Amino acid sequence: MRRVGLVVAAVLATIALLLSPAAASAATGNSVGANLAGLLREYAGELYTGIVAIVALVFLVNRRFTDLLVFFCAAIVVGWLVFAPGQVAEAAKAIAHQVLP
């Protein structure tokens, strides 16, 4: 019964983050496309964080700490690839310059 309460609390916290008024103030100004892209990126980041948190709770409740560590490492790499493509490109260029003279 306590596990269900934890999952419900995590889902409610995720919904509260998604409905925050800070995202509504981002749509001011004349650059609607840039504001919309920023707003959608913010929502996607919050949704991704909520999903990672819920899955992490499942690992914690089942006491699978090694799997939790592997999941966190994978979540960080996927988040970096998706939400920072410019940094990924720069890192790939730096690695290519080191490997290929």
C-alpha cells in the first residue's frame, strides 16, 4: 500500500511541474517560434525527468541498486544526446581531432 502512495506522489509532483506558470511567461515577445521551441524543450525536459524519477523509484522499491546505477548512467547519456546536441557535436569533433591527425 505504501508503494502505491509513493508512485501516486511522484505522478502528482510531475503533473505539478508540467503545469507551472513559469512556462506561460516564456511566450512573450515577437519571436513566437523561438519561444514555442523553448517552451516545448522545457516541457520535454520536465517530462523526461519525471519519467526517470518514476522508473528510479521502481528500482529503489525493488532494491535493485546496481540496475538503478546503470539506468541513471544511461538516462544521463540519453538526456545529453537529446537535450544538448551542440555539445555532443563539439565533443565528437574534439574526439575526432585527437584520434584522426
